[in-house]
Amino acid sequence: MVSSHELTSLKHETQQSIYLYINGEFISAAGGATFANMNPFTNEQINLVSEGQKTDIDKAVSAARDAFEHGPWKTMKLSKRLSYIYRIADLIDEEVESIAYLEALDTGLPISQTRKMVNRASENFRFYARMVESRLVGDVYQVDDEFVNYTIHAPVGVAGLITPWNAPFMLETWKIAPALATGNTVVLKPAELSPLTANILAEIIHKADLPKGVFNVVHGRGEIAGDALVKHPDVQLISFTGETTTGSTIIKNSADTLKSCSMELGGKSPIIVFEDADFERALDACVWGIFSFNGERCTANSRLFVQESIKDKFINALKARVSNIKVGDPLDDRTEVGPLIDQGHYNKVKGYIDIAKEEGTEIISGKIPTEFSKGNFVPPTLILNAHNDMQVAKDEIFGPVLIVMSFKDEEEVISLANNTDYGLAGYVWTNDIKRGHRVAHKIDAGMLWVNAQNVRDLRTPFGGTKYSGIGREGGHYSFDFYTEHKIIHVSIADHHIQQIGKL
Ligand code: NAD
């Protein structure tokens, strides 16, 4: 827990402007512009943030390129490079409470949840240090007695990383850890709505004494700073997490400079509860899966399909949970759902609830204590009597809103679950083991859980199908993206060489 003394000093610190981190220095944006960073709980300004433009991106990419080409990072002994990665993890662990506090302040996520995200962030660094040590290995191909061919992994160059506001610190580290551990240099463009913890990471990396230029942060608008990063000819890859429409724009804009892009995009994931499921566990998982992270979760189970025979009982239980969920101050340990990230997003989510009313559904909402009227609060909401073809069942709402639908049998629910543009995740609850596997195989999504909430071992691949993304990160799958596979063909005998033009 943060002590009251630490809290006062953190409050003081957060009121300071925050800067860009380029080539080992915290500096203002070249043009001197700033933007206001708002508190989702009070809608008051937290602080000002330096607003990077194309010039600042050029500067950061040039520092990262120089560090890649001429610095020691990619050529140093692996044990030394990984010792930096372990050091970053240790320094994050020392700051868990203050990072969790700043993340909750900046995003409105409940502090009990941001604390877990920060723990996961340090684990991302440790995990990738271990993975590079043990799994960044090549293959050998013996070709008769004539050749030995082998593959090596080479770092790609400057990695452009663009991240969203919904779990900022954790998602940033999820990209930075494999990018750095494999020897790349990085320019991070964090979401403009949640800039605070990216600078704590820059401070930590500064303290860990990484060579200058290896890691850089440029704050700024997506359409300006993000766009300049995407179009920069000296950036080799873009790892992006965010909305599907932004992902599509980025792919188009990166085409002229032929970048490889990894896309982690939106979702509208189904949770399917069969009549034979463990009722209480399915209920716990369903409620957590949609209302944790304020519902601003890419893998949220936002479409519930419950089998008709247990529908009424399940809905009654959901109503009871929703009315009990503690909505409140994100900095209060007891809070389960906090305010949404900003007023724009609040209006969007509220707008969807209005659309659902117009579409003839029944709306059940939890309670928001009256003293919290200044924050961007949307109460936990159930949309009952909905159909899969309604707009609220099709679009990603990205808030604490569960669309509740029912089904007759397995065949019907597979068809309903797959009738969506998205394909990020899916959850199946049944005590029939064969059916659990069968249905999971048939749901068109990148990640399925059977009788489980969203628990993810870091070794497993993460990513979606259809409009939910392109490519997989996580585990050794990240190596396919953050490294080039190079093949070295070595002749070990005098193989035949055709002769032309010889007299
Ligand atoms: P967003 O697409 O609005 O913004 C994400 C980032 O992209 C921000 O840093 C933004 O500044 C930048 N950006 C915006 N326009 C850009 C452009 N033209 N060029 C370059 N960069 C640009 O997303 P958001 O609202 O911050 O995040 C919410 C979305 O993220 C949801 O759709 C959610 O499902 C998705 N998400 C997906 C995953 C996943 O792993 N699949 C994880 C978390 C969030």
C-alpha cells in the first residue's frame, strides 16, 4: 500500500508536466506544444503532457537507429543484455504500488486490478529474458555430405510500438520486453489518454542504465505522432494494439515503407453456458470477464449465450451480481468498477445503451453512488432480450455492458457465436468434456477457454482472427515478429557448380 507520505509526494509529482524520453533524456516536444491529461474520476486536469509531432518522432527514430547500428545493444554478450532486462523487472517490482496508483488515477481502472497488471508487467520482462536464453534457437539442415545449413535469429532494427489506454503499462511491457530482449531498439507511442506510467517505465529504464537511444517514448496524438512513426522509413516493424479501424489505417500507411505489422485489435467475444455447466463458476467467470477492467477489455466476454433451460436462473443470478458490484473511486481498494477513460468514450458507451433501448431490449443497470457524479461512470449493465443481429451485439462497445442471449442447442450456438466480424476470444462452459473441446474447435477465434476465465500462461500465443487481428505475439511466437530468421548455407564439400562462359 502507498503510505500517506508517499501519496502526497506522488500527487505532487503527477501534477508536474511529463516529457518525451529521447536518446536517454527527458525533453519537451520540439514545438513546445502540450496537451492536458484528464482524470476520469473527476474530469479535472491531472497534468500537461509534451505533445510530440513528426519532428520529435524523427528525432527518436534517429536515436533508436543510431543505437541499433552503432551502439552496443545488439552486439553485446547475451548475458549482459539480459541482465538489463532482469534489472528492469526488479525495478518495476520495487515500484508496484506507485505504478498501480498512477495507472488507476490515469485510467479509472480499480487499483486492486492495476496492481495485478503491474505484477504481470515485471513478469513480462523476466519471462522474455528466460525465453531468449532458452528458446531463441535456430535449426540445422544437413544436406547430404555437401552442405550444412543453419538458421539464426537477427534483431529486426527499430521497433515502433503503438499502444492503447485500456491496460497501458501491462500492454506496453508486453511489446517492449520481447523487442528489447531480442536486440531491437524501440520507439514507443503510448495512448494519449493514459500517458503517466509510460514515463515511469522510461524512468526505470533510465535507472537500469540502458545505452542511450535503445528505448524512447514520444507522447502525442495518434494521427500525428503515431502516423509519423508508422510512415517512417527507418522503422522496420509496427506492433499495434488498439481499435480495428485504426489497425486498418496503420496497415495502409505502413505499406509504402513495407513494414511488418502485428495487429492486436478489437473483439466481441462469446461466452457460451450450457445447461450442464458448473453454474456458480460459470457465473463468476461471466461477471468477471465483462465487468473487470471496467469492461474496457479486448477479450471481454461481451456476448453471453445461455442455454434456454437455465436462462431464467442465470439471468436472475446476473441481476443480483450487477446490483451488488461496487462502483466507485478507482483508488479505493474495495472498488470493483471505476469510471471510463474519458467523456468521449463515456458518451459512446451510453449511446450504445440508448440504441439498445430503441432496439426494444430490456436494460438492467447497477448503481452509481450519487457522490461520484463528476466521473465518467457507466454502471454495470445487462441488455436482456437481445438478438445477435442487433447493433449492440455486433459492435465492440468496450464498456461494462453484457448482451444476454439464449440458445437451444450446440449447433445453433456455434452458428450464433461465429456470426460476428470479430474473432479474438471465446469461452465455453459445460461439464461434457467432449462437447467442450468440440465447441471450442468450432468457434472461429484465436483464443478459447473451456471451463475457465481468461487465464493466460505467457508461453501461449496471443491474437485473433477476422477483424480481431493479424499475427500472434506471446511465448516464442513473438520471435517470428521481433526477429528475422536468417539462413546460412555452408558448403562442406566441392559440390557441383555449373560452368558457363568457360573456354
Ligand atoms: P485506438 O485505436 O484509438 O488507439 C490506440 C493507439 O493508436 C493510440 O496510441 C493512438 O494514439 C494510436 N493511433 C490512433 N490513430 C493512429 C494512426 N492513424 N496512426 C498511428 N497510431 C494511431 O485504440 P484505443 O481506443 O486506445 O484502445 C481500445 C481498443 O484497443 C479496443 O478496440 C480494444 O479492443 C483494443 N485492444 C485490443 C487488444 C488485443 O490484444 N487484441 C488489447 C487491448 C485493447
